[in-house]
Amino acid sequence: MNARILKLRKQSVERKPYISSERAELITDFYQSGIGMEVSAPVFRGLALKHLMENKSICINDGELIVGERGPGPKATYTYPELCCHTLEDFDVMSRRQRTSFDVSESVKKVYAERIIPFWGGKTMREKVFGAMTADWHRAFEAGVFTEFMEQRAPGHAILDDKIYHRGLLEFQSDINDQLKKLDYHNDPEAWHKEQELKGMSLSIEAVLTLSRRYADKCGELAAVESDPARKAELEQMEAICRHVPAQAPRTFHEALQAYWFVHVAVITELNVWDSYNPGRLDQHLWPFYERQIAEGTLTAEKGKELLECFWIKFNNQPAPPKVGITEEQSGTYTDFALINIGGVDPKTGADAVNALSYLMLDVVEEMRLVQPSACIQISAKNPERFLRRACKVIRCGFGQPSVFNTDVIIREMLHHGKSMVDARSGGPSGCVETSAFGKESCTLTGYCNWPKIFELAMNNGIDPRTGLQVGPKTGQFDTLSDFDSLMQAYRSQLKHFIDMKVHGNNVIERLYATFMPAMFMSVITDDCIAKGRNYHNGGPRYNSTYIQGVGLGSLTDAMAAVKYHVYDKKTISAKTLREALKADFVGHEKLRSQLESSPRWGCDEDYADAIAVELFNIYYDLVNGRPNTKGGQYHINLLPTTVHVYFGQVTGALPHGRKAGLPLSDGISPTQGTRSYGPTTVIKSAAKIDHARTGGTLLNMKFTPQTLEGDGLEKLGHLIRSYFKLDGHHIQFNVINKDTLLAAQRNPTEYRDLIVRVAGYSDYFVDLGPDLQNEIIARTEMTQLG
Amino acid sequence: MLRDELKGVIFDIKKYAIHDGPGIRTSVFLKGCPLRCQWCHNPEGWEAEPELIFHQARCAGCGKCVSACPQGAIVLERGRPAMNPEKCIHCGNCTSVCHSQAREIAGRYVSADELLAEIEKDIVFYDESDGGITLTGGEPLMQANFCRLVLRRCKQRDIHTTVDTCCCGPTESLQALAEYTDLFMCDVKHTDPAIHRQFTGMDNALILDNIRFLADRGCSLVIRIPVVPGFNDKPEQIDQIVQFAKTLKTVRRIDLLPYHSGGVGKAQKLQKSCPVLNTRPPQRQQMQFLQRVVEKHGFNVKVGG
């Protein structure tokens, strides 16, 4: 990386995230103005974005080529009081906590105390959401049965396709005007609603164009006073670029990147949508510009790389909005889940789509080593071996990127969910591992579902042993259940109860967002919101999927396998003894515990345990998949944890496979931490026994030491990936590190500030993780191969 | 004994074995070896029968093993169990009562069918990587009938087969395996018969003859040289081995395997009384130097395995 990038990267990495009250003040002013009483919600939210864009600060960092900060500077982090108004205590916790802490200045606290908090009491989405949930829902939520994504952040999980690279926002605005003209007030009872939505969308375009114009002006001002002729020329060029995009379609590689970045900043300023925003298949979108300019001689690979690196740093400058409470527990990270896709197939022809830019982007990933943006490769059977090999070399560096996805099964997943072939091929994974049709889908993750906790309730007649409260239905005490099938049936009844409850809650929350918090700009850039005249949050997109993410497959399989093996099949342990041991958290039952620990386990390619996993998967699928949401779409399932397996572990008591209360659950579909198996092939074989093609994403973690990947070990890693994908595996990711390195990092965090590990669907700085999560990463099965 | 009843004794199965032949492999470790190499890192492969491993560090001294032993082979001495190996019949009773997992049995009987079922689980990886199975040990030749059966079943299923052998066994046994073996990995430790005997317990004449037999028969060979400081790590010693390899027509590669001390602790756990070499692993530079010695003769060389 050159001197420019070194400097920008350093600035980005070293600046600690801090809270900026700028947006909170602007939005509060706007809500206080009373305009909300005069206009409809879509128009109001369009005007609100305009107000933000007209008044927010403009920041151009010295030397940068891509411009646009969300807040006043790198790492400044906005708050969104209309969704979640932080208390002074929240700020106190935020500034002191070990994981994902934020600097909060006295002036921010003062503004909050005097202006923000007094206004928002009782008016936030968070209060609306919690207020609309039933007492049963709250009891389950507090017990840790499930989490709720929308209690602090807006639904999002959106990814852009190629639309902004072909057309400017002015053209989208003219589409909107065309739609407005076509409205049929005589025959369409929705006409007025559509009109309001379309007007709000149009206002949001004006807002974004205000932002790009202000950046153009600022570039001009800086150029006028710049003494270095080289930088002056750059600033003049940047001014011209900002005058052109995103109003009009980009003409160059540089313009294309800048166009995306304005769109990104707009999305994350409008709302605190989950997973920020995401350029999706960037190597595909940029390829036409790159190819043409390289041929013309107006761009070199070196310059292209520099621009990409400037672009990468912009993501790292925007930490995820601060989270508190359970939302922080389930997703405790600065990363905001933008996942750049590299590779895959051509949407129209299905042919191999890897190009020179795909390789260049892997170079960028290797050089930048940033937690944001995350990068993944899409691998189809059609993609060349050398591309996979190049990616494996980057994986070997050991910072957890890129993760690896199976394009062929992702396409089948999307076809299974009713998407067209072209839309399926143009999509891919986003966030952690979840798939969607890029640019055309609202794919909303609504919360994690704690399978082992639900099993604990099933063993205890619906009572939570931690609190003594009746959280679930009365399905009988474990020692009164005569056989394994009865136990499975009790689990199924509990699960159904909570899925019903969660869906009930979701159906209400979806309406709350559609009514109070329409996302106007996201509607502009997601097909077919303009054509339908409907909002992103209200069924406007072509596809509308809702997910409840299953967590703890490995832990629950092991727990159930231990019960089946010892209590029902071998009858070596009585149900009563086991219950007592669990109640005592195995204290005084150490021998029993070691007996239980040697029960059959998930991840060893043994059907005894794996058959249970498959059954658990099918039960979850049958209870969730295909249920209607309120947006004309359906529910689907995926299996991923972010950091919630640590929190869910904290609220879950001892489990029958010898796991003590409070320890983390297994992550994604990975085996329980510390499971002894014959090695990575058995993990892969087990993981492939569940039917990935019927999900919207699964997550499999593996840890290798660097030694395993020396010499032809690298090629064999490629074979391992290809084999998993042949068996329809959805995703696999690798931590390549020594346990000793991690222990050393724990002892001397300051010396290891740079150490990045793969946590779940994302990478993070190891020293930024809480101690529990650090220990959990250390404990993950180490696939070491000794010579 | 009927063929279908033929059972083998194995002490480990290792999947994702990526250093024991081409591609991703499943390595099967057979028990029994005629040699007693002082640097051996798998001494649990020496004896032909299952045997007891005792992890002293894990032992809680509870004495449950003493009463569990039907042979009276274990007595408590100063709070620690001591065993008379002569009396042990490897029944495993003491291992199942030991909840600190200090006692385990190395070695179990398997039928070819059982082994094949395990081997076939990883076919997808063999297909993808041009991998297969590797019989190693111990010494596969010690269980030649069983190995031949396993190899034949593998070839019936078109699974690539490798045999990792010290070549110290009847030539007829080797011939019986060769029919179903795609690749032999043969150890050559030293060319001097006396030194060979001193460090391994056996002469090397039969070994070298057997390797030549395989080469003359057209079998693909990888020659593996364990590089052991103080035994064969001088360039002239390696050079002499390579001179021998040059007389063979089917050598595809020469592997130099640096000594590591993983066997020392294992030998203690097995309570072995034979001499155990405890030296330092060769330096990386030394290995690079020896690599060049071999390469000068025009061979492909791989360091580490």
C-alpha cells in the first residue's frame, strides 16, 4: 500500500469510535418543528432526510479520493433517537464497557440531557415495539429464548445490485414522476398511499443530491486554497465527479465507486438499518468500467487498487451504531456487516464471472486487513481453481477473510424461495451468511432463537430453572417422559409455542415500521418499490423474506444425543439422576459428567448424533418455513449466531452432554467447542447432512493453525472447500492462528491490537472481544495436524 | 480362519491426512512392527496386540483400576497404580472405571468391512483431491493378509491405495500387497547394516532387497528418509541413501522427514523399557542443506511429511 493509503488506514484504525450527537440534534429539531403533523409519514421521512443532508457536516480527509463521512469525521458514530433514545446510563455503559466501547464527550451528554432525552420519552420505536408485545413475549425475551432485532435498529439487510452504475438518481426520479402520472385515483384504492410513498422517495433523492452537491462544493473550496498542485488537481477532479454522480450514471471506475459511496452514506444516515448497506458483487459491477479504462489506458491496475483501498477505508470509518442491552450481547461488534462479494457466476448466462478485478480485490483484502468491509468469495463449480487458490492464500494470512460461499447451492436456495433464475444468480450472501436477491429483496432477520434454552424448558415442564418462572407451556417433567420420542415431542411443542409467539411479535413490528418509519431512500434503490408505489418496509421489494435464526444446533444435538444414549438406549443413567446432576450444574456429579461428555457428538460423521441434528433441523424448518409475513412474503430459516451464542449460553443452564451452565453454545452449525473428532473431513460430512438448499444460510467455522496450510496444505484446503460444496454446504470460514498467539493476545492486548479473528459471520479485532468470547474462540476445536 | 472373519489390529485412523501420499487421505495405523527405531514417534505401533497406555499425569490415584482388574495385574504402590504387563490381557476394564481418563487401550480389532465403512465415508474428499487411503503403522507387512484384503476391497471401489512400509518383512508378503497398491512409501534409514541394527534392532539387507524387488516389479515408490541427528544427518550418510535410490527406476520423490520428539512421551506412557533416543529436531537450515544434497541427484524432494 502506498503512502496515501498507509496514512488513511492509520487514521481509520487508530481513531477510537466516538458518539456524535449531530444527527440526534438535527432529527430532534425536525420532529419538534411540527411538520410531522402536516404531512404523511413517507413525505415526512423524505423531508427528514433532506433536513439531515442539508445540515450535516461535510468532511473531506486529507489525501482521500473517495469522499463522504456519515458523521463529522472518521469513526464518528451517529445515534438514531427516533428509534432508540439512549439514556445517560447507556452512554456511561458504552464508554466503559470492554467490548465495542465508544468515547462519549461531556457535550454529547449535555445535549442529550437537555434536548434529546426530554423530547423522545415515549415516542421512540423501541418503546412502540416493547409496548406492543404481550406479557408472554416479554417473559420469553427476558429468559433468553429469543432476541429481537428491531428493538433498537430498523430492518435492513439490504444489498445493492448494479442499478446505480447504469442510471443516475435523476433517472430514478423521472421513473417516480412517471409512476405519479400513472396513478389511477378512480380505480385504485391505494392511489393516495402510493402517491405519498412516491413523493417521499422523490424527496429522498433530492436529499442525496444535496449531499453530493455539498461535497462537490467543498472539494472546490479546498482546491481553491490547496497549495500542492497534485492534490489541487485531485480535488478538482473529485469536485467534477461529485457534480456528476450519483445524479447521473458514472462514466469511470472512480465515479462508480464514488456513486456507490454516496448511496451508502445516505442509507446509513436515513436509518440505522441492520447490516448498514452493501455493494454486493462489486467485482461484477465495476468490471465494465475497469475493463474499458484499462483498454483505453485511462486507468492502471495500480490506480484501480488505490481507489479500491480508499473505498475500503471508508467502510472502516463507519462503526456500527452503538447497541445496548441484549442487542449488544447478540451482536457486539463495531463491524456493520457490509460483505463485499467477489467471484460467482454471470446472472444471465450462469457462466464463470471471475475477472481480473476479482483478483485485484483479493489483493486489496490481503493488504488492507480491516474488520470492515468484510469480504467473501462466491465459488461455483465453474469458477477456476486458481481463483480459489488465490483466496486460500489470503485466508492463510489468518485474519478471517475472505469467507467462502457456495454459489451453486445459494442459487438453489433462492430458487427454492421462489426467485427467478436471473435474480438468484445476481444475488449472494450478505451480512453474516444470509442470502438474498441483491437490489430486489427485503430480507429481514428478526432475531435469534435459542434452541438449547427451549430444550431446557422442555426438560422442566416449561419452567425456567434460572428464575423459576413458567416461561413455556407445560409439556411434562423430563423424568416422566417415557422415551426419546416423547422428549423430542415435548421440545417440538415448546418450540412451536415460541415460534408462534415470535411470529406474532414480528407481524406487529413489521406494521409499526411500515407505519411510522418508512425507509424512503432504500425504497428508491430496491426494485420494485417505485413500480409498486410501496415502501421497502411494506412489501415494496420484489421479494420479502423474514427470518428467525436458529442457534445452538451443535449444543442441542449433543445434549439430546447424550440423553438418548445414556437414559433411553443404554439405560446407564436414570432420568432422575441426570435431572439432579443438571440442577446441581454437575457439582458432586463429576464422574457422571465425564460419562456424559463421552456420548456421541455432532461433527464426527457418526449417524447416531447426526440423525438427531437432521431431525432438529427438519422440525425447525417445518415450524418456520413458508409462514406468511405481513409484506406478501414468507418466513424462511437460517442458522447463524453473530455473537449471540455467548449470550444465549449465559442464560442456559447445564446441558446433558456435560456442558456447564453459562458457557457459550456452539456457533452456527459448527460442532460444540472442544469436540474431538477425526478431523475436518468429519466435521464437513456431518455439517453436510442437513439440507442447506432449504435454508437462507448456514455458518460453519473451522480453525487451522498456519502449519497445516504450508506447502501443498494450501491446495488441500481448496479440496476441502470443494468437497464441502459438492455436498451442498452453504458457507465455510477459517481462523488460521495459533492458540498460543491468542493466549498471548489475551495477556498483552496492546501488543495485539492488529490481530483479527473470524468471530461468526464477520471478523473482529481479538482484543475488542469480551473475555468470554475470547475464551470461546480459543476453545473452538483446533484442527491441528502434526507431521 | 475364514477370510470374512479375518480381523486386523489398528491403533488409529486419521482423516484429512495430507502428508501421507497424494491428496486428502485416510491413514490407517496398523499395530505391530519388527523394528524398534529409537526415534520412533508411534511406539504404540510396536506390539502386535492391543496394549494399555497409562497417562501418569492424569492419574488421580483413586485405585479403582486395582479392583477392576480381573487378573490382579495392578497394585497400588505409594498411591500410584503399578502394572505387571505380563499379566495384562487388555480387557479394558480398568479404562472404563478410570474417570480421569488416565488409562486407555491402544489398539482394537476391526474387520475389513468395518474399516471399509469408515474409509468410504471420505470418498468425496478422495474424489476431489485424487486422494485415497494409506496403510501405515506400525508396519502393515506384519498384518499382510488383513492389509491385502483391505487394499483389494479399496481397489474394487477404485480408491487409490498407498502403503507406508519399512519393508522389513517377507518378500512374499510385499508381493501380496503390491498387487493392490498404487504407491509404496518406503523408509530407508541408513545404508550401513551395523548402524542400522544398532538403532533399529534389525539389519537392513532384507529392507534394501525388498525395495529393489518393488522397483523391479515397476511399483511407484517414494523413498522416505527420517533425518535423525546423530544417526544419519551427515550429508555423506544421506548421499549414500540417495546413491541407492538412484539404482531404482521407479522413485517418484524422496521425502526428508525431520526427527521430532513426539515419541518420547508416548514410550513412557507405554512403559517401554527399550532405548529411546531423545535428541533435538534438526535445524531448518540443516534440512535445507540436505535437501540440496538430494536434489543434486535430480530427485524431487519434499521436506516434512
